[in-house]
Amino acid sequence: MSERNHKQPAQMSLYRKLWQLLSSPRLALVLILVLVALCLIGALLVQAPSEITSNPESYSLWVQNIVKPKLGLWADIFSFLRLFDVFHSPWFIVTGSLLMINILFCTINRWNNISLMVRGGNIKLAREFFVKGTDNK
């Protein structure tokens, strides 16, 4: 029974740290910057047509015949990193998914403040305000 009590705070601490990480605006900023970098790579590097990326054989031929003469050794490295199909790469998908999760956690974390702002909140006044407000003499 004492083992359960010792494990629970450590486990709670892990959940709390994970929650803090996933609801961090700094994480959102880093993820947005990574997405911007990946989009720049996608805009600056030639991207393989979708018909070619669906077939590994034709993709390999495309890299060897179209990209390798222009980029040389870098073509193999970029191909390995899936930068010629960056918008379907695991890098882009994982970063975008993490950003969506981060936005969800940030919204949940700040939900009370958001709903209070939307509803207008409650103004709490002392009882003396109402007594003095009705009798101005």
C-alpha cells in the first residue's frame, strides 16, 4: 500500500509535466517555426509529383534522372529525409499534429478564462454598496 502512495505522486508529476509541455505557448512557437522551415524547404526544393511518390520504383528513377544531376550527393540525402515530398513527410505530419494537440491543450488549459470573457463575468460588490447606493442622504 505504501508503494502505491510513493508511485502516485511521481506519476502525477509526470502527467503534470506532460500537460505543461503540451499546453505551452513556447512549444507552439517552436512547432510553428519548424512548420515554416518545412514549408520553405517545400517551396525551395523541387517536389516530386504525387504520381511518382506513390510508386517507389518511379520515385527512385525520378531522383536519379531529374534531381541528382542538379544536386549531386545532396539528392540522396534529401530523398532519404523525404524532403522531395515534404508535405507528406513524417516530419510535416508529426509537427502539424503536435501543433493541433498543443492548440487543443492550450484551449482546455485556458477555458475558464475564455468562457469568463465570453460571458462577461460576474461583478461582486460589497453589501454596503447597495445600502449606500439607495440612500444618498
